[in-house]
Amino acid sequence: QLVESGGGLVQAGGSLRLSCAASGFTIDDYAIGWFRQAPGKEREGVSCISSNQSSTYYADSVKGRFTISRDNAQNTVYLQMNSLKPEDTGRYYCVLNVFWGQGTQVTVSS
């Protein structure tokens, strides 16, 4: 099970830190990604991190503002989101292999 948390309502320019806690299995050997979906828009891959943190990926739209990290000892992945923009609004999901969490809502007001 993957459980996201940390979403909320924030003003443009603000920050949020999303967490994705895994239970029932360990994340050590898996890459994990974050996706988001806004109403009326297609799902978008936001960021991904390799199992040993040696490699990360960021969508152009978030590069330089978002940072993905993981704590395998805590079985948790994080997404630090800074300088948030209204276009970052959406439901954010963490994904491991074919497993998706339920998502956490991020709303950025202008």
C-alpha cells in the first residue's frame, strides 16, 4: 500500500512537502515516481527517483522547483515543492511499478 500525504492549499510562491509512505513491502529495490492530474487535463509524470537515489528525473515544468528524495529506512519517498504556481494544482500520486496511491490534493491559489 502507498499512502500519500502533505497536500493542501497554498498561495503561489509557497512550498509543500509531499510524502509517500509504503507499507506491506519495502521500497529499497524499486524506482518510485510522482504523477499529477489536474481536472480536465491528462495525467503528467512529475518526477522519479531510482532505487539507490543515483538517478532522478523531473518534468521540465517543475525542474529547479521540485526535489524528489527517498528514505529507504523509513520506507518513504518525498517530493519537496517550492515556488509553487497555480498550474501545479492537481492531485498528486506516487507510483511504484503498477501500484498507485490514492493521491493527495495540491491547490495553489494565485
